[in-house]
Amino acid sequence: MNASDILYEDNHLLILNKRVGEIVQGDKTGDVPLPEIVKEYIKVRDNKPGNVFCGVIHRLDRPVSGAVVFAKTSKALSRMNELVKGRDFHKTYWAIVKFSDRRPAPEGHLEDWLLRNEKQNKSYVVKANTSGAKLASLDYRLLSVSEGGYGLVEVDLHTGRHHQIRCQLSHAGMVIKGDLKYGSPRSNKDAGISLHARKITFEHPVKHEQITVEAPPPEEFYKMFSDCIE
């Protein structure tokens, strides 16, 4: 973690631009999760003698990059959790996708019922009356198309289901680049997928100000879509 990874920080919150491969919560790999890295960084930077608090508010999958918010106090964590639960925490993603034969409309609204398979760690689009299925909702907009047949798609999430964007876009004929699990023919060199948490908007839990933070995307986004990324 570097200082340049920090997109926003005050006494209550810290927002990082997560890199592909970093984990937000510990898993079976035993790799050090971001909250522990953040705590150690703050402890050294601020010369703190005691324990440092870093609470997880939301997750990003390991192969995904972009903005992720951590709470620096238990009070901020509790209030941010309420925002997320009340859907007052808005996330916008960018995805590089490969179109299937049934190319979708330039923009649209997707609603699907998703069923998670725990053993496969994968979600499937199923019929509405399927036991255990949950409704997933998002809006998408095609921002640009590259010469190689790839598109840059912007996604606004309305629900937070498991692998929601990956599953719904694939089902709609827009497979995310590098996402082998949902139909991409090959992986990315960094073992990540071309999905990036571009923007987060919410009301600050203590200051009650509107906070909007944008995370610069990985280099491949600039290389493939320089026409629409500043």
C-alpha cells in the first residue's frame, strides 16, 4: 500500500483504490487482507502506540479493482453499515466486455433472479420461482467500443448480489474480459478481471456531507479506451 492508493481520508473514513489481487477480507489463502495492511500503514505513518481500528464496510472480489471504503472508528462503521443496508451507498463500475453474437442495446436495465452455488463460488440466472434465488437489478450504459470488438460499459448497481455484475452482464451477452468463470475465453495476465469500482457516492456518516470519490482505473482501460477516459 502506498499513499497514492488513498483516494479519500479523514478521521472517520479511508477510501482506497484497491489493486487486482488484493483481498478485502481474509480467505483460505492466508494472504494478508487490506484492513490489516491499512492498520499497519496508519500505525507507522502516524506513529500510533496503540491499536488502530479499520472496519470493513463492503467488499470487492479479489480479481476486481477500484474504490473500497474502510471505517476508522466503530461509530463510522456502524453508521456506514446502515447506509449500505438502506441502499444509500451508491456504486458505479466500469467493465471491459466482449460482445457475444446477440449484441445488447447501448443502454438498458437488467433484472434477473440469481442463485448462488456455494461449492462453485458462482451465481446463475434462474427462474423467478427458484428456491433461494434473489432478485438482482442494475443499469448499464455503453461508453465506447474498441477496434478489437471490446466495449467499455458503465454499470450502476441497485442491489448487491454475489458476482452480480459478472453474472448479469455475461447473461446479457457482455462477458467481462478475463473472467473465465463467466465465459471469457482467456484470462488476463494479472489473473484479474477487467471490472473496476469506478465511483462511490454516499452521505458522510458524521459530517453529513455528500461524498463522491472516483478511482482511476488500471492502465488497460486507458490503453483500450483513451477516446473517452481523461
